Amino acid sequence: MSGHTVKQVARLSGVSVRTLHHYDDIGLLKPACVGANGYRYYGREELLRLQQILFHRELGFSLEEIGRTLDAKGFDRVDALRAHRVRLEAKARRYRQLMRTIDETLAALEGDETMAEKAMYRGFDPEKQAGFEKELVEKGGAEMQGHIDHAKAGMAGWKQSDFDAMQAEAEAIEAGMAKALVGGLPVDSSAVTALMRRQHAWIGKSWNRPAPAAAFTGLGQMYVDDPRFRERYDGRQAGLAEYMAAGMKSFA
């Protein structure tokens, strides 16, 4: 049987076998054929489609949006690649600006140079952040606005080490949940409950107040309902968004 097996495609692309199976299950990336041995085999067309999927994911598209785009009548792979290049060039310019901002900040912190306060925020996208906060308020109402305002007030005095510690804890929790999911642990197991206790504490520190049970559960549901959250978690491990939501609901 010619073609690449799912394990070979995983090694080539860096996409996990579980994720490739998930793409097959939802019809996003079907193998060219399935052998008598039950193995999936992928040809050149499937590899090129996977490349398109990864490009679109890198640019922030949800899996549902990617499927509609790739399956649309008249979709042209060459035109899509040119469009990807334009978007990536724009992102590259912004990342270069962010790198310059980092270098200037390091120079100011480690040396005698001074840095204008406005220069600290070059390269960031305030419109994107404002838009995200607006969506949260539309979904959560006045209570969510209160959480956002309270969180901003609490973070005003944070040092860089505080942000780094929060990022490290979030990464550790997500890694632990992904491992628990792969291991088949139920959401009410002691291991998952311990991770959700850390998640609850993490959210409380982010919000600068303890997270009420309903708000904690609602946030977990947002991981499932919002395509950006689902893409983030499921991009790490297929099914992780729903597993996180179920774990948060069980803990609450």
C-alpha cells in the first residue's frame, strides 16, 4: 500500500496521531484510503491539505472555519498560499516590533537608558484586547465587567515575575489536564480535582477575587463555545476544551 501512515504523517508534520484521527473523524482531513489492515494512508494531496490546515490554524481560524474554506467551491491552493504569505508578513512585522520593544525594555532595565512609557506598548494590539473584553461583557453582563475591572486593578502592581509565574502555572495546569485526558482519568478523579483546584486558584488570582462557582463553570463552558478557546485547547490535545469544562464544572 503506497502513501504515508498516520504515524509517518505525525512525524513529518509535528501533528499528533490523536489530532490526525480527530481531523479524520470530523471530516477535515480524510486519508486517501484505508488499507485492509485498518491503517490510514495519506498521499500528496492530503499532505498539502494538512499544510493548509496548519497555515489557517497559525492565522487563528477555527477548525470549522478551515473546513468551510478548504471545501468551498473555487478554493485555489496557490491563491491561498499567496494570501497566507501576506498575512504572515504582517504578523512578522508586528513580531519584529515586539522584539524591538523587548530589547529596548531590557536595555532600560539592565542599563542606564530610559524608556518612554508609551514605547513599552509598541507592537501590541489594543483593539484586539478591547474587542475580546467587549465580547466577554456581552456574554457575562455587568458581573463580567466587574471581574475585568477588578482584575485590571489587581494587576496594576504586578511585576514581570508575577506575569511569568502565572503563565508558567497555566502551562503546568494545561499540560497536566492533557496528560490526564490521554490517560483516561475521570474528571472527578483525585488527580483532576487537584488540577482544578489549582485552576480555580489561578482564575481567582487573575480576577483578583475568588471565582464564584457559577462564574467558574461558565468560564469552562466558554472554553467549549468560543472557537478561539476551543482551538487553543483542542490544538494542544483533541477533546481538551470539553475535558477542561467538565473538570471545572465537577470541581465547582
